[in-house]
Amino acid sequence: MNNKFIKCSLLIYVFIGSQPLFSQKINQSYVVETIKMPEGLTAETGAVEFFPDGRLVACFTRGEVMTYNELSKEWKLFASGLHDPLGILVVSNSEILIMQRPELTRVKDTDDDGIADVYEKVTDAFGLSGNYHEFNYGPIMDKDANLLIALNSSSGGGSIRSEVRGQINPLGREEGSKGQMFSNLPYRGWMMKLTKNGKLQPFASGFRSPNGIGFDLEGNLFATDNQGDWIGTSPLHHVKEGKFYGHPGSLVWQKDWNRGNPFLLAPEILDSMRTRAAVLFPHGIIANSPTQPICDDTGGKFGPFSGQLIIGEMNKERIVRVMLERIDGELQGACIPFLDGNGLRKGNNRMVFAPDGSLWIGQNAHGWLGDQGIQRIVYTGKKPADIYKMNLTETGFDLTFTSPLEVSSASNPENYQFRHYYYKYHNKYGSDQYDIQNVPITDIKISNDLKTISLKLAFLKPGYVYELNLGDIKTSSGEPLNNKLICYTLNKLKPSIP
Amino acid sequence: MRPSIKLFFLLSAFLSFTVVYAQSTTDSIRNIKIDALVGLQFDLIRFVVKPGEKLNLVFSNSDDMSHNLLITKPGSRLEVVNEALKLGERGPQLNYIPNSPNVLWAIPIVNPNQTRSLSFIAPKQEGVYPYVCTIPGHGMVMFGAMYVNSNGMLPDLKNDTNIPVNRRNDDASILGISHSQHRSVKTKPLHPYVPVSPYFYRVFIDGASPAAIAVSLTSDLSYCWDAGTCKLRFAWTGGFLDNSELWKGKGDVSAKVVGQVFFRDKTLFPLSFSPDKAVSKLDYKGFRLINQFPEFHYTMNGIDVFELILPTADGKGLVRIFRIPDVKNRVWFNTDSQDGVNYISSHGIWQENRFRLSANEAKKFSITMYMKEGGLR
């Protein structure tokens, strides 16, 4: 039966294999399953989470919050009428926090009929102009029980309504500009912290469209952002309190800001103020619209990448994986496709690990490129042949694989094609790749356990992305690699040990 | 060509061919404008030129993502789209323009609110030349067709397989799209359940702050309570909301009121704790559903206020039940003679368009609002 299935899949692969859209090879380590959605639901998914009792809870563009019992395959309505909900934090089996346009709301079922009857404001202490791009993200809870939310900047493709919530500051928008995102109302473009006593405080600024925030196992806070003005290519930021992450409009809401319209500051000044991204997702190569970073906390139930970050992508049938390391005190690292195709759809907006360790994915489009519905990815238990991690050395990179490699293919320098390039920080929409150069390998070593390849590069430059394309490398059991493309964001060189 | 197709073209020539141009000379340069719109589409999905005509194609981008435009040999759109995909990580630096004999002309990536143009001479060979955006994911839906022929004719739009399916219903303008989508919104269910009044939507709606709550009390009676200003803003009869534009999610749009507004609040604030109508410090707290009707909760100068709005028994007016359990002093309920309704209060004394209530009366009272003769001015 299993064999038959695989044969059948291979046959399909042969037929459609000539079309690159579907040409990803069959991944035998992860299987994509599609969840049947209730009839009549426009399943543009804003969030997916799990209740302690194991039910899934999901919210959708038209304001529905629904629960799903996997055993009975039954969908039930929990709440409705919300405005563009894009985040859920589960409190108990009958209570959730939900981030919608106007506020963070506590939604509760207090009479145990399975339907919410209380919609309490948790916070609405931020500006709201009615601009279509003012999406709100989160909440997520830190280890001290503070909540974090992120507020999208407003779109230059839209405007602000005649009646707004909050005090308008005209300096948060470039005069006469049409394209650039802006921040005319308090804290658009900020990540905010809601303290346990209910006070909403500005936390970090410079975000354009941070459609995804999350923690890793150590409690480091991350946010993705979307390529556009001031964002040369989409980044993953390691977010720290008080830092500025590059999009200028939000700066007007910085405490004691006295430098006028931030769009009028020289790019070099803004550049010196900003904190660079921990990881860049090269546009058109790794991701065009990354979403939620979720840390694999399944302890191996989801495969060998425990502790690493998994990140959704809207524009492709792809999920991305990120591996980080601390260099000279700061996190930086590499991104690699985790899963391409194999039945996965586009629009991978929100993710959550189920109690059984499978990864559930809510899909969305919302007028952009994307999809609808919910899928889940199940680890089959067959260890993927893949790069486990990529580490910077003083002279190049160490690549560690999930399995021992076949020596002759792994020690052939031809099988490691490096190039580097950088992206400009400027007000233009996105950035080209600059100074694209192939980087020759000057030395190659393989570890005793045949799992780690040490590559020496002809040169290493900070501020560049190092893109590596692997050739036909196989594991010692003859298996080809799942992914052959990985991009390392080199912010800092590894300090030499004296 | 199969006979049926021949017949179709012949028939179409009489019935529905559209003469798109009637130029007498090919010496002048003709401008063609194509704009990229929200939703992975070109505004112009087809046009017709003469063989050898001099053309200047101006490509603008009104979308908020980047696009390119490639003109391909007849019949090779999908092939070019796939060739662009195969560029892989080299796609961005090549503007997703594959080095292919199938690509006749190409306009590199145009970012939002930018414009690029291309001058070229139309092919001598008559035919249908596709144009397409080859950014990965775009090419399957974002395309159009340049018809090159000397008779200046186009096939019937409904049967034109050279343009995207969703653009075959109407004329070549963007209106065609919104019409067809509008139709489909009406036939598709709005939700996985049938909404039964009372129910609510939090929406952007004109006449309120962006933190509005719209409530359908009955199928014929609705109101908008504004969490941004803690008050009932307006009420209407005749239906509820059309959210079809709002739910698309992209672009500044509002929920549309279906029906006729009969009340619009014109006070600074309907409740005062002092005779001078001064507005207290307001803080919205939320609402709970009582038999599915929302009871709103906010504070005025820190004092809890609850407002539950029900339809009158005849369904033609609103009953607003206020509770201010901890109030210690007099309360005034303010109205405006121009707000479209008559008022009846369960308690208090009517004086200069206001009800004055004692602290005890204000702990719980109701205000009934009926449409005035002549309605809202």
C-alpha cells in the first residue's frame, strides 16, 4: 500500500516534473495534509492556536473565530464579528486574547454554552486611522507574563479617515509622497509591550509590516518584516527594547523626539540609528513576504531541527527554516527552505505546533498573493537529509548536516557555489542586489563523523549575504539533500581568538 | 482551423467584433498605457495594433508590490513564465526576464508608483501576442493579449481565451472585475452560518471613528455604537451592512450602510455629570452579550456606565437602557433637536433638550428613541 502510494506519487512527479512550479522533489520526511474547512467559510486565516484540551482555535478575515475537533472533524463557531483578527493567545479552554484592528480583546465564554459572550478591551491605547494597512499582530507572552504586540505602519497607497483615534502627528509622513509607508498616529510601526498592570508601552520602532512575532526557546524576541520602502529585502529582526529597525515614520513617536520629520534625515543618519536584521531573506530567492517565526519546541517530534525557527512565506508554496548563532554578542544566521510544494499551498500566514508535534498552518491572501485554508505538516519519522546548521568561522563556514555524507561528493569544492551580495538601505521600494560576486572556495575539510564540512572562502565581508548553492552531494547512504540553497547574513565577522 | 472556430469568427465578425482603432497611418507613434492594479492584474487586458505599427508602451504600477511586463511570441506565455521560474536565485538580478527566444520585448521590474516605457514596432506577423508579469506566482493570473491584425478587430470578450478568466465577463476596464466579483459575493454565503439578528461586526464605517461596532438589531433596524467615542453614533432602517469591499482587505474602504439613516448623534456626549454638558474622561471597556444583544461598558471619570440597546416592541425605534450603578450625583441625558428622533425617558425631567435625572434615577433608566416626522435633517 505504501509502496503503491510512492510509485503513484513518482508517476505524478514524472508527468508534472517538467513544470518548475511543481518540480520540488518528493519529501519523504514531511507530509502535507489539508484540513477540510466548514462550508461557507472564507478561510483567510488570521491565526491558529490550540486550546489546552487539544481543540484548534482559528480566526478568519470576516471576523469568525472557530474551533476544530480533530477526532470528530467538527468545526464550531466560538465568536464572531471581529475586525480583521490576526492573532490569538489562548488563556483557557473558554477564553482567548485576540488581536483585531481596533484593540486587543479578551473573548470569553462565561456561561459554558461554547459561544463567547464577553468581549473585553485589553488595550486600545494606540492610534487608528482607518488606513487599510494598519494591521495589528500578536499578542505573544514573554516569560514575565508581559504581552507583546506589533502595529503595522500605514500605507502610502491609502490615506487616513476624517475621524481617527489618537492625536495626528503630520511629521510621521513624508510630505507629498505617495508610496512610502507612514506613521501619523501613535505607535504605528512599533512593537508594544503591555505590562501585567495593563499599561501599553512603546518597545521598539522602525517596523513596516511586521506580520509575525515570536520567541525562541531562550526567550529571544523576533519579528519579520516585508520588503518595500526602506526594507531592501524582507528581514528577521532580533528585537530588543529601545532599538530602531529601519522604517523611519515610527520615529516621531520616540520619547523626546526632536529631529523633525524623520523622512528628511539623511539615509546615512538613519542607517547609523538602525539595528540591522539578524537574517535577511533574499527577495525572489528565499522569501518575498515572510510571516510568523515559530520555534520548534517539539523536542524532536517534528524532526531534527528542535530549537530552530520555522517561518511562513506568503508568496510561495514554501516554509522557511532559520538557524541562528551568536557572533560577537549578536544573533545572526542563515535561512534555508524547509519545505517546498509537496501539496503545501501559498499564503502561509500563521503556524502552531499541535500537541502531537505536527505543524498546523493557516493560510491567507487578503488581496495579495496567497491562499485560503488550513493545512498541517506531519513528520513521518524518516530523518531528512539536510543542512542542520551553518556556522561562521574565522575564514569561512562550517556546514553541519543531519546525516554523515558520502565523502567524494562532499569533499568536491565544485559542489559548493558561493556568491555574495548586499542590499541597500534607502527609501526606494526594495533594493537590487549589489556587488554580486562569486566567492571561491580555497579549502575544504570533512569532519571525522562525516557530518561537518569546513569551507574556507577567498574572502568574507560583513554586511553581505552569503548565498550557497550545493551541488549533487549525497549522504553516506546515497540519499540526495532536501535543500540545496542556503543564505547566511553576515553582519559581523567572527572575532579571532588570540 | 476547425470549421466550428471558423464559423465562430465569421459570426463574430458580424455580431460582436469590436473595432478598437481606426487609424489611417502607421507613421505616428501610438501610446499604449498599461497599469498594474491591486490583485495581480493589468488594467488593460487586451488591445489591438496593426502589423508594423510604431508603439510606445507605458507601464505604470498602482499596486503595492513590484511587477514586470514581458511580451512573448504567440502561444508561449506559459513557457516564458516557467522559464522565468527556472531562473531561481538569479531571478531578482535578471528582473525575472529569461534569456529566451520566446521573449520579444520586456519591461524590467517596475516598483509601486513608478513608470517605465518601451518603444517597439509591432510584429509584421499577425497573431495574438501575450503580455505577462513573470514574477514568480504572478504569471498564471497576471497577463493580457496584444492582438496584431490589420482589420483592428477583437473576438467577443466572453470567449476570449487569451485573457484571464475573471476578466471575460465585462468590458476591459477594472469595472468589469468589481462587477463580476460583486455578483459572486451575493451568491456565496457570507459565513459558515446564517447570521440571525441580533449580531454585530466591528468595521470601518463612515460617520464613526475607526473603532466602530455595527449591530443588526432586527433585519430592518441597525445601529452603530462607537468604541472610539463611547457612544451611539447613528441608527438606520432598511437593512444592515454590505461588507464585500471591506473584506477584500486591500485599499481604504468602508462597510456600506444598507438602508436609511434616521438618527445621528449630534451631542458632545449624551451623558453629563454636570449642568454645563462638559465631556467627562471616557474609557471604553468592552461589551457582554445579553440574549445576543451587546451591553456596552465604559467609564466616565472612572464611574462605570453600561448601555444596552434593544429594539422597541414595534421594531421601529431604539430602547437604550443605561445603568450607572455607582453614580452619586445628578446625571443629564443630552439630545439635539436636529438628530432625527423623539425621546421618551423612563425617569427624569425634560428641560431644554435634556433629561435631568437624580442620582437614584440614574442608577438604571431607559431612553426610547422614535423616528421624527420628517426624519433626520
